[in-house]
Amino acid sequence: MNAGGADPARDRILGRVRDALARSGAARDEAVARMNAEAYVAAHAQGPRPRTPDDLVARFMRRATDMESTVERVAASHSVPEAVARYLDTTQVAKEATGVCWPELAALGWSEAGLSIESRPTVGHDALGITGCFCAIAETGTLVFLTGTETPTGTFLLPETHVAIVRPDQIVAAMEDAFARIRAERGQLPRAVNLVSGPSRTGDIEQTIVLGAHGPRRLHIVLVG
């Protein structure tokens, strides 16, 4: 040991101890802050809300239709490709046009239904985007999307036709319930939360509604189960 001055080895050891204590203290403070925030949200009284309907699925389908979406219900996921093909027969989108889907939907029998669907992010020229959703809101017919590597936003924003696959257990009553589910399942908000109610539209020019102004011109929902 250097009797006349500081010991470099001792200083390094004490420095590492201080750093570790600081990190553990910061983590402890963050955990306490999160617990306090969660307690505040749980205790905070919500404002008046309409009575929750008994049949959330029926309410969601009705409100989605009100928002210019089209809806079809199928019994199981293996019927989704045929449902999408039937829907495309009613539009100007050719079934052989290129489409993209989220990775979770890649294994469905798209080619057997005569569809050319690839599991990849869109590059801008795809005619069709097929997605799931995080949840759906019965009160407004709204789809909720969370950003992430497995849920690319471009799939439901860039193609002119968007098809969303929804399960009944994903339907919640109101927006408050949607954000409560996000907190419960994800712990914190992702970089972005997108709320989609029907096709993109605008009435900026002479108050005339135009579909497809800032996103898809068509939104078709396939309810599975």
C-alpha cells in the first residue's frame, strides 16, 4: 500500500461498490415510482361511461360497420384465407395482387385460397395488408395496434386495402379498458399506439368525405370464432 497517498486498487474497488449501490438505488426508486403510479391509476375514479352492452361482439360489429368497415365472421382461423378471397371478389383488388401480412399470420393457407401473401414489411407498392390487432373497442368499432418488430405499422397504413383479423376475446367495452389491458399485459406503453376506426378519410375539401386520404381506402374485419 502506498502510505504517502491514495491506493489506486482500493479506489477502484470502492468506485465499483459506489456504482453498484447507485444502480441498485436507482432501480429501487424506479420500482417504487412504478408501484405508486399503478396505485394512482387503479384508484383514480373514471368519468361517466355508457352502460356496457351485454354482447360486446355484436356491438363491435355494428359500430365497425357504422365506421364504413366491412365485417365477416368465420368459425376458425383456417377459414380466414377463403374469407379474404371472398372479400376481394367484391372489390377492385385482384386476388393475384401482392399482399403482406404480419408474421403471426404467415402459416395460414393463403396460396390455397389463390392469394399471393408474403410475411414481410411492406415496401409501399403492396395492394393488401393483413394484420391482427392488440384489441378492439366495442363502443366505437375501433382497432388498437401497438408498434413492434412483429407488428409493423406500415402493413395497416400503406396498402389501400387493410384486412384485420380479430378474435372475440380481444374485444373490450371501451377505450379505458383497452389502455388498462395494455398496462396489464405490457407494463408500459410502446413507442406508439394506433387507434383505427374505419378506412382513412377526410372532409377538408368542401366538407366532402373522401376515403383513403391518409391511409387505406378499405378496411375489412374478419372476426374469428
